[in-house]
Amino acid sequence: MGLLRAMRIGVLTSGGDCPGLNAVIRSVVHRATADHGDEVIGFMDGWKGLLEGDHRKLDLDAVGGILARGGTILGSSRVQPAHLRDGVERARGHVAELGLDAVIPIGGEGTLKAARLLSDAGLPIVGVPKTIDNDIAVTDVTFGFDTAVGVATEALDRLKTTAESHQRVMIVEVMGRHTGWIALHSGMAAGAHAIVVPERPFDIEELTARVAARFEAGKKFAIVVAAEGAKPREGTMAFDEGGTDVYGHERFAGVARQLSVELERRLGKEARPVILGHVQRGGTPTAYDRVLATRFGWHAVEAAHRGEFGMMTALRGTEITLVPLAEAVESLKTVPAERYDEAECVL
Ligand code: F6P
């Protein structure tokens, strides 16, 4: 049965930040307080805030002017899975103490796994997916992706002019640990000459041949886009891998740097690595991301009022739907082969 009475809702942002987080927070507060008469609190710095009970009140004033702001007014952090597993009872205690009827965590793959863990433990959770990587399987798009692609595309456009002036090969590393969505979209949008993605290990011979053919055809420069998680086909090139960090995330040793050394040697042309890094995640969200984030926030509050816990908001076509958190964390959305074919320049 739905919960039609006013509620107390907790919201938090966890994992790597992403343009549009503030738009979700604002939307949750607007829908919950102005339309339902709810009270909303925000936990500080991700799951850490829930585990430690660190929170602040979120009213309409608190979310004034944040729609277009990048980052998250609540702060974010990553948490080690084991730390969270040990903290389930503490989290339950804080939810009870604060009289919360629902908790809305906004986050990517790791956050949604944590959300599922707490939901399975009986906490009233409605998840909201976010990530610039766009790799959450059960939603067509995550907010933040459009902004990141826009930033990367603008950078690629700019790099083309300087590459041409100096007859250089620019290898531009974009984010994308497991999937090449940002590389594919920005590469297509900017007309890159080669794109390498984690889903399809590249062959250095093929990559060299493609860039060489361009110079032989009289072109003065080349732009290669590499997703940070891209790797060479086994045995085709010496490659330094980076190991893992304390959160179990792969640490990268720099595909752009390694490729630029290799391409310069093989082609006899100057090559430069450019790592776009966190600039892709910073700053104001695009209109698309603001709208998607706002819709997710609205629907998360509605789901909470209907008592639909253990679910996550998702975009399917043009509709916002709810999908079980269990499904959300089953697999990642990788770039399908048909999408590479359309891009032509994916190796
Ligand atoms: O998952 C989002 C993401 O931006 C990835 O694309 C990237 O690999 C990672 O976060 C970077 O994480 P951090 O901010 O911890 O360096």
C-alpha cells in the first residue's frame, strides 16, 4: 500500500561526483516538501554520512540556486564495501533515530550495489543512478554523460587546431573505466580519426596503420580518442597496467601516455598525450542532464510515497520507470558492436 501521509526522507550522493547531482537533490526537496509536505534531510559525504549520522536539513532555501551548479552540495565519498557491510546496523540505527521513511541514495555502480545491500537488509531505499560513464545497464542514459561528452567534444575540437598547426598526433584520454561510451560519443561528435575502448582491445599495428594512412593521404594531423580503460590486444604491445585501489577500482597507468610513446616511435611523427580527467565531471550540467536529473528526483519521491522500495529510477525511451535494484547491479551497459560499426574509426 502507498504511503500517502507526509514522510521524512533522507538523501545522499555517493561515489564519483557528476554534473546533475544538485539538480536531483533540488528536485527531491521541491517535490517532497512543496507538494507532499515532507521533511528532507541530506546525509553528508555519501554513505559515510549515513553511517556516522552526519546530516543537515534540506528545505527550499537550502536548495535555492543549485540547479545549474556542478558537484554536490552534500559532498560525496567512496566507501569500501566491507566497511558498509559492517555498518548496516549503524545505518539502520540512524534511519530509525531520525525517523526516516525513505532513503534516496544517488550514485553509480558501487553506490547502487551498496543501496541493494541496505535494501536487502530491510531499509526503505529508492535509488537514483548517476555516472558520466553511462554504464548502468537498466537505464538508457544516466545524467552527467551528456555534459561529459560535451566537454570532451569541445576539447577534441580545440585539440584539432593545435594538432594541425604542429603536424602532430594527439592521443586524448577520456574517462570510462569499463566502457567506452564517452570515447565513442565524443569521438564521433568531433570526427576523431581513431577511437579505442575497453570493450574491444586494440591492435597497435592496426592503429598505427590507420594513422599512417591518414598522413600518407596528405593530412597533417590525427586525433586518437582513448577511453582510460582501453587496453591493447594481448601480446601486441608492452603495456603497463595499474593495479587496483582500496575500493577495488582499477588504477590506470595511462593509456594515452603509453600510446603516444608507441605511436611516435612507430610513425616518426610527434605525438602528445592529453588527459582530460576530472574536467569532464566538473562544472555546470547541460540542459539535458538537468532535465533528466530533475525527472529522476521527482520520480524517486513518488516511488517512496507509493512504498516502492528496493527500486531505482531509470530512463526507458522517453519514460521514467522503476527497476529493481537487484537488476540494476547485475551487469554493466557496454557499447554494443553495432555502435562501433557506425563509428567507423573504432579499432
Ligand atoms: O565512475 C565515474 C568516474 O568518473 C570514472 O569515469 C573514473 O574512472 C572515475 O570515476 C575516477 O574516479 P576518482 O574521482 O576517484 O578519481
